[in-house]
Amino acid sequence: MTTQSLETLAVHAGRGGLTGLGVHAPPIDLSSTYPLGALDEATASLEELAAGARSAASPVYGRLYNPTVARFEEALAEFEGTEDSVAFGSGMAAITASLLAARARRGGSHVVAVRPVYGTTDHLLGSSLLGMTVTWVPVGEVGAAIRPDTAVVVIETPGNPTLGLVDIADVVRQAGDVPVMVDSTFATPVLQRPCSLGAAMTLHSATKFLGGHGDVMAGVVACDNAWAVELRKVRLATGALLHPLGAYLLHRGLPTLPLRVKAAQAGAQHLAHRLAGHPAVQRVLYPGLDACDPQRLIGRQMSGPGTVVSFEVSGGLAAAARVMSAVRLITPAVSLGSTDTLIQHPAGLTHRVVSEEARTAGGITPGLLRLSVGLEDPEDLWRDLAAALDAGMMEAMGTTEEAMLVAV
Ligand SMILES: *Cc1c(COP(=O)(O)O)cnc(C)c1O
């Protein structure tokens, strides 16, 4: 399997046994419970699943096992090149489970993390909700921040929303025997496979690219068998399940994932260069621009720069708000990784929960906008964006003229 190309894997992953079932499309099993055979066998199945087994003779109950979800998990693990994966009802449920799994396995409740991360992840780590404490460090100080009670190191690369890249192998080296969890949502398994670089857990908000059509909320963690056992135990106890219909849709989307990511990436590259040349744009953040990838991780850690571009407009919050309300083809909406292009304002929306100091230190400025590029023709997108930027500049100038008249 590992010798197959990504495109082939994407099409065939998780399709084992379908011919034997006499079907071509994976079946959707919506059962919440399952008829049992002999009691002693049912009890044995229950015990195996409760101990984190991937499957057992009887599924027993929908919170223990679902074949449609298991099929997606198998496909995603093949895609990430890991032994297993465990799916959840959202990306945040997956992050919560991986933190709890790390605490259960390592016995400590301390986390070392590198900013920026997704706003709600930042909030979860900083809150006392899970009874864990976090030490935020610059990436070079991960090793120094490790304590005897450190359960896990958390990084996100590319980081949301400023798109900085973190050298995964370097963090793994610094972490020593402490497991590293990588939120790889922005990269997808098409562009990056953190577990192949030594990460213990690779996490995706499957709501984004894996779902890819803006109609599923899900999360998934790719890992080895031992971590999967721990994650399943957490999922069973907390109930953060992925619904089988969601799993079906995620699996259905996998065959086109490489095509979607590569097409959107080509659009993002085009728009990043266009944006960099527009007078209303102060800076463009995109890993494909040399200035944004000083360590040259593109081509080494990540096979391409991805599909998300952030940029800062002159004029701060008011200018950013004008661009968001002036686009017509592009949808002003949070989230990313859909077939259509979305624009949002991190400081006011996704990273609102992050403290203002951390936002400022991390470059999440009032004029920053994040664009998730979809599958539209890049020039159509540019016309929309350019018109919004031009309109914003004119409006700002008009406002200034009025202000000047009033002043006179
Ligand atoms: C969206 C997102 C999450 C959270 O995922 P949900 O599916 O919304 O719970 C976590 N990490 C990153 C990088 C994200 O973009």
C-alpha cells in the first residue's frame, strides 16, 4: 500500500471488503444498538471495546463501535500512513480527547504549546476546563519548558491564522520522550504527514478540507495502535462521537481530496502574488512566499504551501471590515477548506477568544484578513477581491475628504 501514490490511495483507501459485501458504495450503518448472541460472547465484546479495541465480534452499542465510522478511520490512517485513526464529532472534540489521552497515558497534566494555534484551542489550553495547565513558548524553547509532569507538546503547522510553519522534526527532537501532537488541519495529509516525522498524534479538524464541502463537522486523530486505544477509551467515556452519516460523507470526499487541495493551492499561489502587488495590502502571509518560510520547510516538511492566504490591509479594522462586506463572489464566513472561497477577520472572529496581548504578539492585527481559497477560477476571485480592495480605498479616501471639509 505504501508504494501507491497519494491519488491512488485516496481513491481506494478504506474500501476493503466491499466486494465481499456485494456493494460498490460503502454502506451506512445507523444502528444505535446491535442484537446480541450468547451473553458470554457479548460480554467479551463489550470488554474488548471498552478497553479501546478497534473492533470486536459484536459492536454491542453505537458508542463503542460503528462500521461506517471505522471505515473512514481506516481510510484516513492509510492516507496518513499511520496504524490507526480515531474520529470525533468535531475538531475540538478530537483535541480534547488527545489532551485527555495524553494525560491518561503520561500521568501529568502539563502541556507545552507554541502559538499561534486555532483560537478555541488556545482558549481550551488556557482555561482550566480540562484541569490542565499550559506553558506557551517560542518554538526554540520547547525542550527547556518540558517538565516531569508534561503530558504532551501541542503545535499547529501551518499555524492559524498567520500561517507560520513549525519544524515538526525539530520539536519532536526537543520533546524527547514527551509525545508531540500536531494540528495538521491546514496541511491535510495531501501536503504533510506529521507522524512520519515523529509526531505521536496528527490531528485534523475534518470539518475543513477532509469534509471539503462545508457540510460536515468532524475531527480525527491519526496515530499508532497504542494511542488509538487511549483515544477510543476517552471517546467511549465522553461520547464525542462522529455520526455515521458524517463519516460516510468524509469517506466519500477522500478520493477528490488531492485534486481539491492541489487546485485550491494553485489558486492561493496566484492570489498571494496578486495581493502582494495591490497598494491597499500591507503584507501577505503565505508559506509559498520566501519571506514566510525562512527555514525552507516547503518541499521538505510540506510538499506545497497550501490553500490559505492571510493578508493585512492598510487602514486597520475599518478597512478590513469594508473588504469583508464588499466581496460578492467570496463569502464572508469563518471556517476553511470548502469548495468555495471564504474570507474572515481573525481578530474579530476566530481568534477573538485569544488574549489581546497574545493576538498582538502573534501578529493577529486589526487589519488582518484570512482567505480560504476554493475551487473557483483564480482570476474571477481576484476580480472580486481587487474590486473590494479598490472600493475600500476609495471609501477611505472619501471619508478622509469629508473629515478634511469638516476640519476646514
Ligand atoms: C477549525 C479548526 C479547529 C476546530 O475544529 P472544529 O471542527 O471547528 O471543532 C481546530 N484546529 C484548526 C487548525 C482549525 O482550523
